[in-house]
Amino acid sequence: MAKILMIDDDPVSIEDVKDVLSADYEVGIADNIDDAVDMLKKNSYDLLFLDLYMPHGKRYSSDDTKQGRETGYLLLKEIRSDKQDLKTKRNIPVIVLTFIRMEMDPELRDRLLKEQPLYCLEKPEDLLEIVRLVKSMLS
């Protein structure tokens, strides 16, 4: 069974996505970046869902992030780097889920695209689209 890690601090998104995927996939949840890093160091995943704007923690200080909230972006950048110490592969498929409208923050959009997420979906998420994407990415 494919393993998915959802990194998000929004309980509604977590519950919705987990409900539609848990019958066919093993879905892990990390509601903060520090827990996400711990899980990525211990386990290998086949797909990540990642919220860009998560509260900072031990891994990234508020000084590292724009307004102290771009920890999801920093984690994606770390996952894609050559120096990461995670069990998850650098090229793991990533679906970004965010409330941020990319057209409203072109600078963030440009930085994000350099880290090559496979899809960026805006919240509230379209659950049918998520199921379709996951099936196509993991088949």
C-alpha cells in the first residue's frame, strides 16, 4: 500500500483529504514542520501533501521565513536539496495545498516552482481532483 504524508495545520483539510484517501492508501499526518521532519527521517513516503504556510518550530525560526510562515516552502526546498538527511527521495511527488493565491504572490510562485512541486492546489481543495491526482501519480 502506498504511503502518503500530509503536512498541514488545517484540521478541516487534514480530515477531508484523509477521509477520501485512507481506504486505498496509508495516510500519515503531521500538523507541524518539526513532526513532519521527524516522520520523513524515520519513514519513506510515496507522495507528500504540503501546506506552504505552517507555523515555525525548532527546524525553522521565524527569521528564516517570510512573516514567520513559509515553513512548508523551506521544507520543500530541503527535500529537494542534495544535502537532505531524510528517508524520502529528493524527487518525491509533492502536491502543495495552500490558501495563498499564487497570482497574488508572484515572488513566492517563482520560488516555489524552482522546487518542482508537481501540483499546487488552492484551498478549499477539490476532493475529486485530489483523488484523481493521487491515483494518476501513484499508479
